[in-house]
Amino acid sequence: MTDRPVLVFDSGIGGLSVLREARVIMPGRRFVYVADDAGFPYGRWEEGALSDRIVNLFVDLIERHNPALALIACNTASTIVMPALRAAYPDLPFVGTVPAIKPAAERTRSGLVSVLATPGTVKRQYTRDLIRDYADKVHVRLVGSENLASLAETYMRKGFVDEAAVKAEIEPCFVSQDGRQTDIVVLACTHFPFLVNRMRKMAPWPVDWIDPAEAIARRALAIVETLPGGDALPDARDKVVFTSSHPDYSALRLMHGFGLSQDML
């Protein structure tokens, strides 16, 4: 098992939901968490500009941290930049995060599934291809939330959230049609699981909320276990890198609570 760290990359705090699962599945593994807070939110970026930004960020990230694997813990980024990252850095394995449309289509009983995502993920052809390939017999509603990722950031940093605002963002997910109701909502942004208890409270009826974090972490484990190298370093402290020069105190406190010490980009 290689002693090089796993790099977890996200636009903000959302990837912490994936890091949380990865630590359970890979105990003793070193992690470097990268929060591109200077680029947040990704859902409003133009595709080419965002792809160039992330590919360029990885120049320094790879040189400084020498990761064994990079986990892109962001649906929006993954649906845009994975081919470019793999082409630019062919020696580094990448694991992406894509909407869990296939398991939702397999699990639904009503045949009504909603995908709750950022506007960027909703408009990607990649997302529509997943529906075509894995959910052609299911009615899938794509719901692009403008504000939910920011609400999750506020909740994780400050400990409170406007529940009425959460309700407004999730309401379009709930569909009644011919006596059937939506029974699955795919959380297609890694920020969203941090609000899932509030979503359950605000939902008009119970649904199964699919969080892909565990599946992503298991995919990363399967790759890491095949890499040559030494032993993992259970005593090494995990790090967090912010792409902005001045992360705010609430973000630093949150990362400290996750056992991450700040490192400079």
C-alpha cells in the first residue's frame, strides 16, 4: 500500500462528505483536502474556463503533495474536467463524482426520480447521457438549485440555515403523477448531504435521499490498494489547502474540527 496521500478536491466544504466516508473506509490513509474557495461556486462557471482553472491548479498540487490518487469530490467539476485532467496527468489516477442516476433508477418503485444538483451539473450533456443510458424507463426530473450549495456552506461554517430557503430549493424535486409520487432524490452535489436532515424535515413526504459518498470512497480504495509503495502513515496529520489567500475563520474552524491542519498552496 502506497504511503502517498489521497488528494480530495472540491470547490468548498462539500467534499468533506466524501472525506468523511473515505476515512472510514481507508483508516490510516493520509489525506490532503483542497478547497478551491477562490473559485466557489462552480455551478456558475463557463465550462472551458473552469476546466482550465482546475487543470492549472493541479500543477502545483501534484508537485507539492505527490498524491497517490486524486478524488474530484464535485459533480460539476467531474462532469467537465475529468478527461482534461487525465490527459494532462496520465500518471495520476483520478476518481470523479457523477450523479447516482443508475442506482436511483434501479431502486425506484414509483418510477419517479429527481436529481438535485447545481445548475452546472443539470445542464451538462454528461448528466443527460446518464439518464439516457441508465434511466430510460424512469421519469427523471432534473432540479438545478442556485442556492443550496451556499446554504450548506453557511450551515457547516456557522451552524444555522434558513429552513424556508432549503424548502424552496427542494420543492421542485417532489412530483405527483397519476397516483405516484417521487420516491428517490439523488443528491448530485457533495455539499447537499450536510443538509439532508433539514431536507427530510422540509420534505412534503418521505423519500430515499441517495448520497454517493460511500461508493466514491470505495472506488478510490479499490485503486489505491493496487498501487505499489510502502505502508500508510496513520500518525501523519491530514492537511487542508485553500486556494484563496485568506480563508475566513469559520472555514478554518470547520477544517480543524475535521482534523485538518492548514497547508499553503
